[in-house]
Amino acid sequence: MEKGIVLKVKNLNVDLGKERILENLSFEVREGDVLTILGPNGAGKTVLLKTLLGILPYEGEIKWMPQIKIGYVPQRLPFIKDVPLSVKEFFDLKNVSEKEIKEILNSIGLKEEILEKKIGDLSSGQFQRILVGWALASNPRVLLFDEPMTGIDIGGQESIYELLAKLKKERDLTILLVTHDLSIVYKLATDCLCLNKKMLCYSIPKDLTTERLSQLYGGEIKFYEHKHD
């Protein structure tokens, strides 16, 4: 595999039951890229991430850079909120040292006192940060995010976006990000994959025209600009 290519996907097809969820996808991701995956609900975005992680069966080729470490932040883990674990006990499941946990908390902008809190008592924004931190615990080179802003208020969304940009810079991460937030696409992404079971486009963000987005989402597109100080 050529130097610098983290992921190569060729002629990827995924069937769940008798339904074809992903059809004939081919793309590449290079080191340091931020690939955003856009598409309407039911387009196969989460299925794509799970397939790339080896969770779902597929036909075609998925080639990761040898020995690459991958972290995954799922869209939501509702059952975890009901488990009577403290944040520290949650991190202990990953078998990381106390020193590492403190470094991770510093990376994700949380204070050490949060370790004693129960997972169920965290705000949605804090919980999302903890999930990001948990994914960082294996020191991955690649992070896969499935709609990290879901269920978080606008202020929290903004800080999660800032966190992604900070982690990307500090750790030189390659990121694959499923999102509906177009302002984040324009600010963070190097490439965009427009997906609705098939690949409708693969482009740089500035080539995402309103016409192309309307075709992808099937209607008028509204842009929500995030303000930065």
C-alpha cells in the first residue's frame, strides 16, 4: 500500500438481510485527512463505519494501513448511562494507567474531579467528551466519530467541535466523521463523502454546492453558522 494512505476501500457492498445498504463504494483516506460523511437518515452512514471497523460482513476490499490503531466514538450509548459506574471505573475497563487517564482528561478539557462522578450524572456534553476520551485511551492514529453532536445543546456542540479541532492538531489524527452539521464540514473537513447507499459525490468542502446538497438530502438545505470568538 502506498505511503500515506491510511484506508483504501474498493467496490464495497454491504447487505443486511435482503436489503443492499451500501453499493459499490470506492475511496481513499490519507494520513491527517478529516473525511466527513454526509447523507440523509437511512443512507448507510453508521453501517459504513461499522463495516470499516470489521463489525459487519461485506463484499469488496477494505485495506487499513498495517498495524494502524483505530478509535471509535459511537453515536450514543444509552445503556451506559444506566450502568452504576463512575468515570474512573469506566476508564478502568480499558486498562489504562492513572497517569494516562489524567493526560486524557487534560486533552478533552475535563478536571480530575469528574473521575468520581457516576456516568449517569454527567451532562450530555460531558458524556460525549468522556466517550472521546475513552476512544483515545488506546492511543489511536485514526478516530471514527458517528454524529458526535447528537443530543447536545448548541453551546456543547460548539465545544465538541473545538475539541475535535484541538485533538486533530495535537495528536495529528486522521478522522472519519459522520455529521449533519455543514458548518463543521466547511471548517474541519479536508474531504466529503456524500452517501445515500451509493456514493453521490467525493469532493473537497468548497465544491459542496447547495444544488449538490439538495440532491443529497432531497430538499432545501439550511446552513447553521457557528460563531467563534
